[in-house]
Amino acid sequence: MRLKTFEFFDPPSLAYVLDLLGRFEGRGKLIAGGTDLLVQMKNHLLAPEKVINLMRVPELKGLEEKSGELRIGALVSHGQMEDAPVLKGGWEILSEAARKVGSVQIRHRGTLGGNLCNASPSADMAPPLLVLGAEVNLAGARGGRRIPLESFFLGPGNTAIQPDEVLVEVFVPEAPPHSRGAFLKLGRRKSLDLALVSVAVLLTLDEDGVTCRRARIALGGVAPTPLRAKQTEKALEGQRLDGPGMRRAGQVAADECQPISDIRASAIYRREMVRVLTERAIKKCLGLPIPPTGI
Ligand SMILES: Cc1cc2nc3c(=O)[nH]c(=O)nc-3n(C[C@H](O)[C@H](O)[C@H](O)COP(=O)(O)OP(=O)(O)OC[C@H]3O[C@@H](n4cnc5c(N)ncnc54)[C@H](O)[C@@H]3O)c2cc1C
């Protein structure tokens, strides 16, 4: 399908982007890699009059650790996160998730900021960032604000970001010592597919290596937004991570998610897959073998 005509702007700085957003009063649309936006424009779901390119803005670039905190610029691509040496320890699940996004071309072009701001309930980078307790930094005409990622997602395609704001960067704290993470994604095929269900787990273990001191679990594709599975976390904390404990956690996760039936899968199937994937992700954190799972 042909794109509707639009004006294109290519500002070289964040200040310039904010100035344009202010002048356009809600009629300007930001574009980063364009892998979500251009599809929506081609399908005539969106027809912005003014498109503002972010790809030259230096403030939105960079991936680095400083004093135990990870900073990921909004323009960092999935490809950059796949093998970034800084993503080690608890942060490794970010690489694990980035490797499962789309295809080589999509990972090269698509950015973390675009993935979060598009606010798909199936966005692959959301669950691992939620379990890591990430915060997003938004810049607007009235200054900046840093909010937890958990309060960023409001519904499908809807976030806390205002029309005159830009997502500048994501901050991720270090996981507590003795933490291990896993990210599992189930699609209908091995690549180029959005998650039917995804599960990110971050477990902090006691000295004995089998008792769960702290659990963070997030689910993708099974609620209007990526979801923290807080009841499942509670069910795990203080418990021995043995067979029955893991099975119980899978069931609690299945009970607390809110999947819908759509053209890609039924709610019943998604709920059952949450049960299976949660249990397997916990096993993976413990270094136990799991069957080949998803993408
Ligand atoms: C074939 C195909 C396969 C895909 N597979 C997957 C997959 O497996 N997993 C997955 O999660 N996604 C997938 N996607 C979706 C997409 O590639 C990702 O969500 C990608 O990260 C979007 O980033 P982008 O830079 O291309 O965003 P864009 O398309 O440029 O922007 C997306 C939205 O975010 C806004 N935006 C972008 N950056 C900012 C910012 N810094 N501040 C404020 N607003 C901003 C834009 O205005 C737009 O509304 C796929 C897409 C395609 C076309």
C-alpha cells in the first residue's frame, strides 16, 4: 500500500526534537527504526502530517554501565544488545530477549525505544526489563521525568508518554547477588513472529542454591500490557524450588494472567502455555534441562 504524503524532519539534537514537537502540537510523530510505524502508516492505521526522525539525536544513543546502573539509549538497536559485552550477570536476559526479536534485518533496524513506545503487549524487550526493575527517562518541554517501566504501559498501543515527550533512555539497576534470569518466547514459527506468550524470570537464591529469596516474573502477550506476575512471585518467595514448587508457580502464573482469544491463538492455549513456560523458565534459571522451547 502507498504511504500518504507527509513532511519529514531530521533534527540533529534533542532540543530541536522537543522544539518541533511543541510547535506541531500533537500533529508530529516520532520515528526511530520505523519497523512498527511504517507498517502502521502503510496500512493506513496512522497518517501523521509531520514525521520527526530521531536517528541523528546523540542524546538517545549509547549503551553503558555506570556505578552499577545500566543506561540504554532509546536508539540502541536489538542487534546492538544481542552481543553487547556489558550485558552480563542479571542483564544477560536483555541479550537473550534481543536475539529473539524478528529477523536480522528487524534487529538491525528496530530500537529499544520504539519497542517500548509502540506498547505492544507482546513486545519482547518489556518482560525482561520489568523483572529487572527498569525505569524510563522521558524528556519534554517542561523538563525530564524518570518513571518505573511498570507504570509506563497503559494499554495496547498506549503509554504514559505525552505527545510532546521523547523517551530518551532506559535505566536498569544491577540484579541482586546470586540472581539468575531466563527469557522464553513462544511464537507460531521459529523467527519473524511476535510472541503468543513470553515469560521472563529473575530469581535470587539463598546460599543453599535452592530456596528462592526473591522472585520477579513478567509475562508478555497475555494481558493488555506486559504484566508483572506478582502473585506468582509471592508464591515462590521463601519456598524451595523443587518439582512441586515450580509446578505450583506455573499454575499461579496461568491463573493470574488475562489472555484473550484472537486470530493467532485461543485464551485457553495461551493460559496453558503460561503455565508451561513459567515452570520451564524457573528450571532454566536453576540450570536444569528443559525441552526445546519456542523461538
Ligand atoms: C516483520 C516484523 C517482525 C517483528 N518481530 C518482532 C518481534 O519478534 N518482537 C518484537 O518485540 N517486535 C517485533 N517487531 C516490531 C518492531 O520491530 C519492534 O517493536 C521495534 O523495536 C520497533 O522499533 P523501531 O525503532 O522500528 O520503532 P518505530 O517504528 O520507529 O516507532 C514505533 C513507535 O514508537 C514511537 N517512538 C519510537 N522511538 C521513540 C522515542 N525514543 N520516544 C518516543 N516515541 C518513540 C514512534 O512514534 C512509534 O509510535 C516486528 C516488526 C516487523 C515489521
